[in-house]
Amino acid sequence: MAKPGKKKVWIIVAISLLLVILIALAIQKGKSSKATKVATETAELRTLVETVSANGKIQPAKDIKISPYISGEVVELFVKEGDYVEKGQQLAKIDPEIYISTFEKIEASLKTAQANEANAKARLAQSKSQFTKAKLDYERSKTLFEKDVISQADFDAATSSYEVAKADVSAADESYKASKFQVSSARASVKEARENLKRTSIYAPNDGTVSKLSVEVGERVTGASQFSAGTEIMRIANLDILEVNVEVNENDIVRVTLQDTAIIEVDAYLDKEFKGIVTEIATSANTVGVSADQVTNFDVKIMMLKSSYESLINENSAIASPFRPGMSATVEIQTETAPNILTVPIQAVTTRADTTGRIKTFRERREESQGKEEETATNSKEEVMEFVFVYIDGIAKLKKVETGIQDNTYIQIISGIEAGEDIIVSPYRAVSKTLKNNDEVEKVDKEELFKVED
């Protein structure tokens, strides 16, 4: 039988061991509660395609506005919107009555001018004949006067007749020239009146589809002039060649070059992607807003490749093209492709300004650069560096990195880490704000992390 004192000792030892175990568990639990739960992803070699995103509208590459040369009332329309027309086909007719009347009046004026020209020509011929006779009489009288055969009065009369005949020829000649100018002017007026009469009928300048019809029968239209483009009657578009007109932000335009490939998504075909090529980049900017709220964009034209939507063309439809002018589209212009480069998820990269120590995500910094103009007082002096957190045996190590191009998901790491390193990518708040160098972390699956955050 055990002695009571020995039994008491064993009880004390057991209680002590239990206390030690409980304290150890409490310490372990405390340590565990300090660790931030994070998800990681391995830095890997990938092929990145850097893109510039923009929104715009689909438009025909060739879209001709049809306006009349003359003013008047539209009395006939021979086409409707969506019709395909060929070059030379009549499209519309403007009331010709006033132009017929004008043409007839001017044509009558031409005939009058031609008659006046004939009369002036006859008068000139008559004046020349009279001048010839007066000249002969003058020369004869001069000879006789020099021989004292005729009197001074007779010689003066012959001289006067000669001078009058000479003046008549000059006047008749000027009158004839004036009548010729009047005939030329009348002919030009007749030609113009004839052209205006022809222009009451409006014809298609090229093959294409009537993409827009702007007037109805009975409406009055204004002719084009040097001060006005005139009333737009309709538009004829070549829907075989389409382009997307987009606006690219000034921060991105420097990366866009001619012949860049573009992936196009059209709202009307959400499950399909189409291809295009950059064909035109504006040299002048479009500025929207005032002062600090100004947004500066540049127009870019992207030609859609017909081969990418050929399967959607319906030859049996009135309009074979699957697209209509004005449809909304989103484009991803592929500005650079880099194969086999070291990459990490974009959200893993943070930035820190030395003057503040504040950490921002790379995405935050990029969005800020595309918004309002940066303040220059103190921010211009801040040296911003880029970092990632590397997971090493339960510790978050902050490493400075140099970044390169990026796509929508990953960003290139030029220096600072190596392939295969475990990079902390979430949660967003921890990476961007709360996590510090050498903090304790616990690596979990993303699914579990999201459950915890929810």
C-alpha cells in the first residue's frame, strides 16, 4: 500500500505537467493567432502579351455623305435605308420645275446675245467698207489739194469723213467684241443652268449600302456651297471594309503603333472575338472637360479583318455584313509580346514611397496615373519603389523588384526574385496595407482564405 506522502507527490507532478501542457498550448495558440493567413502563387516563366484597352464604335472605312448641289423640294426617293446601290444608280429627285424655267430663260438670252453678235459683226463689216471708201476719198482729196485742184473746204470735208469712218470702225469693233463676250457669258450661264437641271436627279457616286436616310419626300433641302456642306440626304457605306474608331488615353497612346494586332469584342456578339489591325493613329488629341478634370485621348482606327467574321456573313440578307454602323465594341490592342519571361500576378506587386512608407498595390498606382493629374508639390519628390512579399518558412519577406510589361493578370519581373519563389498574392488588404516585412504568415488555399474573409 502506497504511502500517503508519496501519493501526494505524484498528484503534484501530474498537475504540474498538465499546467505545462496547457501553457504550451496557449502559447502555440497565441502564436497561431498572430499569423496572417495568406495565399501564394509561384513566380513562373510565361509569355506575356501587353495590351491597351479602349472602347469605340464600328464604322465603315468608306462612308460617303450625299448632299445636293442645288436647293429645292425632294419629290422622289428611289431607295430606302439598307438598300444596296451601284455607282450611277438614281437615288433621289429634286423638283426640277424652277430649274427648267431658269434654263429656258437663259437659253433664250443666249439666242438674243447670238443675234446681237451677228448684228454687231454686220455693223463692223459695214463700218470697215465705209472706212475704206472714206480713206480712198481722203487720199484723192489730199493729192488734189496739194495740186491746188480743190479748195481747203473740200479737203477738210474729206478729212472729216475719213476720221468719222475710222472712229466708226473702232466703235463697231468694240461693240462686236462686247457682243462676243455676252455670247460667251450666256453660253456659260446656259451650261450652268443645264448642269443644275441635271443635278435635280441625284445619283450614287459609288457602290455601297444606304446606311442612313435622312430626308423624306416633300422635305426641302439646301444645296452645298463654299459656306455650307448642304443638307445631308443619305449616306452610302461600303460595309465590306469596316473599322472600329476608338479613343486611347494619352498614357497608353505611346505604346500603340501602326499594324498592331487587336482583339475586338462587339456587344452584339458577346461570345465571339474578332481580329483587327491598327491602321491610323491621330497626331492631335481630343480634350474633354476643363482644368483639372480634363481627359486627353487620341483617336485610333482599327480595321476589322473580314476573315475573322466571315462565318457570320449572310449573303441572303439585304445587308450581308453582320455589323451595323454605330455598334459598340471593345478592343484590346496588343502592343508587345514577350515570350518566356518571369512573371507574378499583378496584385502581388505593391509600391511604397520612401517619404511615407505607405504601401499601395500596383493596380492602385496605375489607376491613379490614369485619372487626375498628379500633384507636384510633395509627390514629385517621392521615390516610389516596387516590392513583392515572398513566403519563406512562415515569414513574409519584402523584396524590391523591377517590373516590365503586363497583361490583365500577370506582370513581368525583370529583377529582384527568381523563378520558383513563393509569392504572396492575397488577401488584397494584407498585401496592400497591413502586411509588413518579417511578419508571421500562415499559408492556406485561396478557397479557404476567401471563406475566412467572407
